[in-house]
Amino acid sequence: MPDSTPTCQARSAGTEPGARVRVTAGHLGWAEVLFVMERHHADILRQKFPQELAGKRIINLRIPDKFHFMDHILQDLLRERLREHLGEDVDVP
């Protein structure tokens, strides 16, 4: 998960039952833009939280959900894809 920056606050939560932190309506309440790794994740969010997502933008980063937590290739992909949308240096620990 990227760190928050002066212009962007970030939180991370998963859509799958085994996620360390599962996404809730509260996560969506404060977000203006949501980034998902795959279209499947956006579909789950739209199905489960239609009202909470009203007026919010969901961006699919097109990153396969096949990586282990903190995988270096995943970190590189996240940096690259998030920069395309945020236009700033994104730090992914």
C-alpha cells in the first residue's frame, strides 16, 4: 500500500474473505477515488456498496491479484500505475 502524501491520503483494504483488512462502508465514506487492482474487485465493491460508491471514481490499475504481500514486483507495478493517475512520486514501502 502506498503511503499518504501531502496531497493524497491512502488506506488499504481487501475485497476477499481472507484479506487482513476487509473493505467496509466506512473505508468508502471518506474516499474520493478508489484504486482497485482488477476489474473483479471493482465489481465486488459496486455489488456490495452501491450507495456508498455513488459519485465516486473507481480506477482499475490492471494488476493481477497473484502477488504475495510486499512482493517487489507488486511494489514496482503499484508505483508505476499509481504515478500514471496521481502525477507524483508514490512511495510504496
